[in-house]
Amino acid sequence: MNATAVLDAIARKHSGCALVREITVTDRDALDPVRHAWSAWKPGDPMPEYDGTPVYRRIDGLMFDGGATRTAIEVKISRADFLRESEEKRRPWRKITHRFVYATPVGLLKPEEIPDGCGLWEIDGNAVRIIKRARSNPEPEPIPHQVLVAFAYRLNRKPSERKQR
């Protein structure tokens, strides 16, 4: 089973929802140490180094339901991929969504391995089962303009230019 099959199963299960695949958000918190270094800088100190490159965090799926609930979906197909996860990767998505879930093939992860507040959905063919419920963020931040622009660019492309899934 691959990530496309996992997201396809979720899209079928939640057919009344909009599912946007592979979208990025700018991680503004990742820039805070740089801003702090500049604010603490004094003449004679070495200049803080920063090349101006923003830090982007990609999510496999961003789902919107009719009730305005936003769900960040991170697909994991291997344990090794899951073990590379970090709070830094999840943080910007947890801020702007109501819930953050991991979607995996059946049996890949145990509920106790899932970070606090995150959910676990298991995919078995077309079946999607909630193994661990995500804790809801009742007041997520607004979706950043950069994410909305990415949506607009995707909608503006001709169907022949879109990636086939």
C-alpha cells in the first residue's frame, strides 16, 4: 500500500469533504530563533547568519468538511518514516487545523506510539478505522495566505497539468 492508496481510501470514506493533497505551509516559528538572534545583536558582535530561506512543512492531506473542520493528515507507510517525525514538523499544521492524524496501513503503528493530541487512522483496503481519536483544537489559527495562494494555483492549472493520482 502506498500513500496515494491511503489518501484515496480516506477520500472515499469522507466523500462529502474536500481533500487537498500535498500542500505546504511556512513554519514561522522556525524563524523565531533567527529573529531572536537579531534582536539580541549588539554592535561588535558577529552578525547572525540567516539566508532568508523560509522553512516549509509539507502535509500529505488537508481535509475540509462541510462543518468547517480542518484535518491535517500525515500518511506513514513505514515505521522508519514515522520515527523521523518531530513536533517541529507537526507544529504549524496543528496550529491551523482542528485535528492532526496519522493515516497508516493496518498494524503499522500502535496507539501508544502516537504523539499526545494526534490521532491514528488505519487503512485496510477501502476501510478507514479510527484507532486513536485526535484531540480537537477548538480555535485553530486562520489558514495562512501562502496556503490559500497554493490552493488557487492548483485550481488555476488545467487538468492536463495536474499530477495524476
